[in-house]
Amino acid sequence: MAPTSSQVRFFSSINHRLHLQKRAVLFWGFPSSSKDLEIPNENIFLRNKEGLRPFCSADSILCSADSIQDISFATELIRMQHWSKLKTHLKTTNPTTLLLQLFNSDADPVLILRYFCWSTKELRISHSLVLTGRLLDALAAAKEYPKMRSFLHKFVKNESFSSVSSVFHALSMSSDSLCHNSIIIDMLMLAYLKNMKTHMGFEAFKRAGDYGLKLSVLSCNQLLSALVKEGKVEDVEYVYKDMRRRRIEPNLISFNIVINGLCKVGKLNKASDVMEDMKSMAVLPNVVTYNTLIDGYCKKGRIGKMYKADAVFREMLENGIFPNEMTFNILIDGFCKDENVSAAMKVFEEMETRGVKAGVITYNSLINGLCRYGKLDEATGLRDEMMASGLKPNVVTYNALINGFCKKKMVDKARELFNDIAEQGLSPSVITYNTLIDAYCKEGRMEDAFALRNSMLDRGVLPDVSTYNCLIAGLCRKGNIKGARDLTNDLINNGLTADLVTYNILIGALCKDGQSKMAVRLLDEMFKVGLSPSHVTYNTLMDGYCSKGNLVAALNLRKQMEKEKKRPNIVTYNVLIKGFCQKGKLKDANMLLNEMLEKGLIPNQTTYLIVRAEMMEKGFVPDIEGHMYNISGSS
DNA sequence: TTAGGGTTAG
């Protein structure tokens, strides 16, 4: 069989490509030794005087009567799955040559696939990427899509060394059908995504564009969704723009995913823009779109966020989209977290007016809101109301209540609720344990805390990094820094990773102990392990330096913080103002106070207390007359 | 293939 025109086109640069291929080790299977990594020569086309000619061509294989008999015999063995007989047959025939013969004889692609997989597994043969591409092309031509999917899934799962670029390269060598290659790459991208190899899926998306292959919206949506879950919103924006450039029309789901991604990182204006985009493309926002945007404003909005969330809700109603339970849950939770439980209760009433039934999550949000502000009787009452309406509290309901009692320092009452959980046929979650463990630690009852940690192990609930953080913080409060360090090592030995909170706790403890230098070492360590220090980290360290009177070091940290694109917040100013006041530098403190106000930061109760205690009592009148109203905050 | 609730650090 002569090479096709595309093969000729391709193989005009075969020598160069083969050289590259050998260097890049392009295989789909499992090499068992370095020897297996050598390129098999069955695929090599040799240059002769006439031009290009396959080494294993029709002349050399299929024109001999023996070969035809051989291939029919082998095909039959594969069809019957007589593998031991085929193994005997292969003592005289190279397995890869047989594969080529199967391709050239136009055998049923499903049979070729069967042989391909068997020879990979049983004979430990690593078929080249090009041959694998050829198999996929044959399967695509036969529209054997489920088989392709399952093959690609296994390939991606087992393949640990083939780069995305090598796969594309090989595919361009093995098939000249844009249509088949598009289908193959579309499925390959999905396989990467399903195997949690999002970065490879993203690369496949980009390369598909370079190669002019068309991807489906469905697969692009999966990519967008995976990127959102990994928090890679810049990549989400790239894919979204590129989809439009490549004329892959985004559908409602694509828009919803993109809006969600943007909302999750607080890019609310961009999210609104995307909503306008979709309208201009005649894709009308649905209840999910509105819920996503409302939730974005609730969770990531700044000043007046609930006003904006409510405005989006009203717009939704005007556009004739009916809110569902989730819409109300989002608003209720938003108002509760905005310290406005009464507004949340109004939404709860509106929900009923509009005929939307409250669910467990609705009650949980309200109960949690009430608990956060110490309204335990109302919270418990709502739990009873919930049960009366036929809804069964779940572990989240209990966690909210337990947390409420713990915050009110009623730990024994919280423990009673904890015991109720099992009676109700529910199981405490790791969060239930963490909440109680933290409460014990805060009361200094370390023995009870550790006993609870042990009992969770007995019940098969694995402690997570938060469990350790609560205990580490407990030990630090007792001044037991060594114990805290040991427990941190224990955390690591148990296969967990210290997180931002762990570092903040340890840094705080070291600062409190006067060991600011050691604390800064931990800050450096954070960068090394790829953790980004937060406001809490910097503020804690600055507080440590200020307590030691080292204002220069504290101000340097503020500079470093700003370099890291962290704008000083209210706590930063409170820490610095307190530091300057304690050093008697009241004018500097006052300058900081004004700077804070100029930046639009509204001083809180702590600021007020510092100013009153440190400045006014020393006879210094802060230059903030017009702002005193703000400073007293609640006045 | 898209949207909601509970824990830890200043």
C-alpha cells in the first residue's frame, strides 16, 4: 500500500522528525526498561531514488500469499481471542509488524484495538505514539466513540511521560483527517480532565487551536469547570476569549461557569460584563446565572454589597426568572454574614410569600446567623420550627448550634448537643469535632481536647489540618511552644500539610514569646513551601516587632507587605498606631490615623480604644475631630 | 457540563 498524499507530505521531513521522535521518547505504553524506549523501526519510511516508500509496504507484506494467509490466521485468532495460539504465532512474527499488517489489511478497528491492548499488556510492548494515533484514527473512522473514550481514559491514566505536544505531533503524523483528529483531541482533553490533569487538558485546548482542530462546547465547558475548581481564573478568561475567537459558541452553561469563576475571585464587574455578553449573543441568563451573580456579590462584594445583591435579585424578577430555594438561601446567608439577621428574616418571609418552601439549608443559614450573634434561644426555636415543618436537622444544623454554644462559653451544653447527634442517627463530622476541640482548647481544657481527638480516631473520623491547628493554638496559648512544634511535626508525619493558619499560629506564638527573628524565619519558610502570607501573617509579625519597640522593622514589614500586593487593612493600622503610641510617638500615630482615614478605612472599636487609652489619656488631642464619629464606630 | 449552609489564625 502506497503512502497517502498526506503521508508523502509529512514524510518529506521524516528524517528530521524521527530524530526528534527518538529524542523525545514518544510512546503510549509502559516501557519496562531503557531498551524498550528505542523507536521500533517498523514505522520508518526509507528514502530511495524514487522518493519515499514505506519500509513495511504492501509490496513487502501483503503481496506475498504467505503474508495474506498469516494475517488472516492472526485476525481469526484475535477475533476468537485465542491468545496463547497467537503468542505461539508471534514467535516467528514481530508483534509490531503484525500490528502494521493489521492496519494495512484494513482489519476491523475493534480487532486491532483488541490486539493493541493485549500486546501492550501481555507482551509488554510499548507501541509508538504514531501507531496509537493510527489506531485512534481507524476507530474514529468507524465511529467507535465509546471504545475511543475508554482507550484514551486508560492511556491518560497510565501515561506518565508523554507530553501533550508529542501526542499532537504524533497524531498529525498518523492521520490527515481534521475531523477525526478533532474528535480524538476532544476526547483526549476530556480524558485529561477526568484524570485530574487539568493543566494537560488546558494545553490540549491551546494546541488544538494551533493545529486548527475544532473542539466541542461540551468539552470546553468541562475544561472551564475544572479550571474554576482549581482557582485558575486567568486561564478561564483565556479559554472563554479563545472559544469565541475560534468560533466555539459558548452555551448557557459555558457562561454560567465563567461567571462563577469570576465571582469566586471577586471580579464582579467582569462577571456582570459576561452576563451582558451572553444577552448580546441571545443566550438568556437563567436562574443559575442570577444565583451565581447574587452569591458573588454576597461573598465578594465590598461596600453596599447586599444592596447590589438585592438589585440583581430584583432584576431577575423583572426579567421573569423565578427564584428558587437556592436564590433565597444565598440571600439569607448573605444578609446573615453581613450582620443583618433581621434582613435575612425578611427574605425568609418573602420566600414563603412567593411560595418557595424553605429547606434544611435555609434553616441552617438562619440558625448559623442567629448563633453567630449569640441569639441561641431564637436559633434553637428555629431548629424546633424546622422539625415541626417536617424537616430533619442534619450535621450542619448541629454544627452551627454547637458553635453557637461554644462561642458563648457554654461548652458542656455544646457537648450535650454533640451527644444528641448519634442519638439522631447522624454522625459527627470532622467540623463537629474541630468546633468542640477548639472550644476545649480556648477554655484551657487541653486534656478534654486531646481526648476528643483520640475518640475521633476511634470512630474513624480523620483529623484534618484544622483539628491540628486548634490543638496547636491551644498549646501556644498555654505557652507550650515546644509542644506546638511537636504537634506540627505530628501533623506532617500523618501525611497532612501545615497551612496558612498553622504558620500564623506559630508565628503569633513566637512573636508573643519575643522571638520575632524566629517568626520571620517561618515567614521565609512559607514562601519556600509555596504559601502566600496573608494580612494576618504580616499584622502578627508587625505586632511582634511593635511590642519589642522595633518600629523600623515593623514599617519594613509593611513595605514588604505592600510589595506583595497586600494593602494594609484596619488591623495593620491598629497595630502600627498602638506601636507608635506605646513609644510615645503620638504625632506619628496621629499621622497614621489620618492616613488610614484618607484610604477610606473606617476605624473600628479597637482603633477607638487605642486612641482613647494611649493618646487622649496622655493629653494628646488626635487631629481627627471630623472623624471621631467614625472612630467611635457604634456611636 | 453550571449556582447555596457548618470549624481553626491577627
